[in-house]
Amino acid sequence: MPVLEVEHLTKFFGGFRAVADLSFVVEHGEILGLVGPNGAGKTTTFNLITGFIPPTAGRIRFHGEDVTGRPPHEMAHRGLVRTFQNTKVFAQLTVEDNIRTGCFLQLPRGMRATMLGLSAAEEAALRTRVDELITFTGLQSHRKTVAQDLSYGDQRTLEIAIALGADPRLLLLDEPFAGMSRGEADRCMALIHRTRERGVTVLLVDHHMDTLMKHCHRLVVMHHGEKLAEGPPEVIRADPKVIDTYLGGRVDA
Amino acid sequence: MKRLLFLTAAIAAPFVFPTIAQRNLLILIAINVILVASLDLLMGTAGLLSLGHAGFMGIGAYASALLVLHYRLPFPLALAAAAAAGGIAGLFIGYPSLRLRHHYFVLVTFIFGIILTLLFTSLVGITRGPMGLPGIPFAAIGVPGAGRHTFNTFQSKVDYYYLVVVVAAFVLWLRGRLWRGRLGFALVAIREEENLAMAVGIHTHRYKVLAFVVSTAIAGAAGSLYAHYTTFISPEVFTFVDSFNLFVMNMVGGAGTPAGPVVGPLLLTIVRDALRNISPVAAEIAFGVFLIAAIAFLPVGLMGALRRPGVRGG
């Protein structure tokens, strides 16, 4: 069963059609790239899938269950966690506290844990989890750094660490490489690959076709809110519609 | 260590300041500590400002006073009922209005506070309106063997002062613990980045409502403590100006700092009392000036300036 099934997803903002009859699936364990020029409807699609805005029409299924229109916190609870295009971290908290907050869903429930704080054992378990994520993402040297003082690239890494705290089954990354240097982008991609190896399926949005071609198992190409093409990189590369509208005209071999 | 110091000072205070006027002021300071600490549950974590807090205090005060006057409810039960009344009112107001963010929410609390003052004034059949409710029984705690107390004896004031201090200490303790629980995590995350908080699975609305209900319940309890101390309440002590003053105390003391809700009320209740003896208008103007000064020069308050606020209060 696919992790995510998007069926005939449509979103109108007033008279503007941002997403139109979009259907695709995300298979377990893959890195799927959602690509398209600015304004193609990628971020809107993200917001629809993660429940930040309700669709005008269409269905979203997660592990076979209809989750259309469910609120973001419930999506996260089901294992569907996102990052944001314009980096969002808890700016005034340290790296450590950012990740602790990301682990919110792992905190013990009940009145006592909610109102009166964690027990020593619970606190230790949380610390272990946070330590593991700090090591996994390579943020050891910044443990006590306040998030807003981090370099841009490290902030994006922290974003992923926060998201991993929620223990996602499907991680949606909205333009994780935007504004990154070449080296930072490579390190970020390596982190995404390691994340996949943990068993997390990844849905990646970007407008850099070449980056996604290199790293994704499959691609979904969007244009004016519609799906233009879907398939593995080599198929996309050869697709005449993609070449015409996105890669800037046919190149004769 | 610091906490012990505060506690010792609080216990010793009525003996250092033994006159009726001084002890009166001590009790008012302690009640304000409770109110500001409850306000800070929202301000100091989620950055949510309620400008209708005196209204919730008023709900507790009227609920408690009326229950004791008409149904002869014992004071401890009336105190609990006042907290319940404040909390229920908080739920009704908070549930819809906390869907709004930032200043839109502030606006709703502001308007609600004004509506409450109008209700206290116009529901003459229940509250006696602007005439106020006189003759509320003074809740003397009574120390065994110390004999009967009346409102004006020194002894009864000391008893009552200690009762209020115990409640204040409990509220401050609860506030410290809340910071370390799920609720504290959620509220700080909401202040820092609400959309990210939702994305990592925090049901932001639920936690905001929960914090608001706890906060308004405490305000209700403070209202009961006030009513059974002054033995007279009227709409004019639960107005927007009173809500605003609590906000100034919170800002001057330092929102989200451990000692802020003690220092702010301590300082400003005394200043207000001193200025009121000169002119009531002077007191209000001074509070406005304090707020501007606090925002301009001490955005993290007195206690925050002394020590950068622990982001999770730790």
C-alpha cells in the first residue's frame, strides 16, 4: 500500500485555480520529488496534504486512511510531518530545546505530565532521544546555540531535526536547499538520504530540476497547478512535455 | 535559595510592617502577586496578553460573595467555587477567541473585560449594580486559642495575610511546574512559531484554552480572596484600568521570569498606593509611564534585565 495517495486534489483561491485535479502516490521508502517552476502550486499542494488549508475537492489518503481536511497536529500525530519553505525554527530557543519541542508527541500524556512536568525517568528518556537526533543531524557543536544565531544552513538542518523529533513516517520537505551554498546543499541531501535509511519516506519539493533528478527515485512535475508528468528521472528527462514547458525547449541530440 | 529568601521575607513582613495600613498593603500586594502570576501563565510562555483579567477576578469575587451571603457557603468552598466560576468563564471566552492570534485575541479580551464591567453594573438584581455589595463576611481563618477575630484587629489581618501568601506560593509553584510539562512545551512553541508547533503535532488551540482556563480560574480565586478581605465589592474595582495595571506589573516585573510576578506587584502596588494618596489620576498616569518605560528600556522587565529569562523558565 502506498504511504500517501493524492486523488484529484483541487484548490481554488477565489477564482484562482492553484491546484487542479492533481493525483499521485508516494510509495514506502522512496524519495519523491515534487518539482515545478515558482507558482506551479507546489507549496499549496504541501499545505493541502499537511492540513494547513482545506482542499476545494479531492482526497488525501495516508496509509490507506482518508485524512482529507484533518488539522495539521492530527496529521503529525499520524506520522506526516513537514518543514516550511521560509525556514521556521523556534528562534529564541537553543538547538537542544528546539529538538525537545519537536519531540512533543513523544512526551508522556496525562494530567501530571501536562501540568506538573516530567518525572526523572521521562526526562532522561527525552534527553536520550534529543541526543540521538543531535548526533544524527550533526549539530553536536551547536547544542546550546540559540536557533536564531545559527547559520542559515544549520537552521535548515535544525528544521529537519525538529521534524524528526515527531517521528514521521512521511517527511515533507519544502525547498530545503533554497538559499544554500553548494556544500550546504550536498550535506543536506546526505542527511535526507540518511533519513530515508531510517525508514522515513520523503516527499521533497524544489524547483531545481537537476538536484531532484540526481537524488529522487521518482518525480512529479507540476505546471500551473496541474501534473505535467510523473516517473523516474530518466523518463522525466525524456518527456517531451517537460522538455517543452520546463527545460526550455527541445534539444536535438 | 532565592525562593527561601522570598518566603522568609513574606513570612516576616507583617512583623516588620505592623500598622493596619501597612498590613493592608501587604495583603493587596499578595493578591496582586496571585493575579500577575496567573496573567504571566499566558504572557510569560505563549506571549498571550489578556486585557480582561480584572473581569475574571470580578466573576470570582461576585460568585464567592453571593454564595456566602445568600447560601452561607463556608469560605473554603466559596473560594473553590470562585475558581470554578473564573475557569468556566475563561472556557467560554477562551474557546472561541483563542482561534484568533496575537492582537486580535487581545482585542477580544479587552472587549470582554469591558462587557463584564457593564454586566456587574447593570445586573442590579444580583450585584446591586454601582451601589456595590456590602457586608460580605470577612473570612477570618482564626488561629486556635487566639480568640475571635474581627476585621479590624491586627491578628486577623495577619491570619488572612498568611492565607493569601500560601495561595500565592502555591500559584507560583504551579507556574514553575507548568513550564516543565507538556503545557509549557506547547505554550513556548506557540509563542516562538505557531505554525511549526502545529506541524510537530501540537494541538495549539487546546493548549491555549487549557492555559487560559487555568489562568482565569486563578484570577477567580484571587477575586474571592479580595472580596472576603475588603468585605465590599463594586464594579469599579474590576475595570479595564485594573486589568491594565496587572499587565503593567507583569511587564515591569518581567514576563516569564521566575521572580517577575513577585517583584512587579510588590513595587507597583506600593507606588500606586503612595500616588493615590496624592491623586488617583496621578497613579493611573504613572502606570502608563511605567509601561512605556518598561517597553522602551526593559523589554524583559526588571527581573529579565537582571537575568536573561530562561526560555523555558529553567
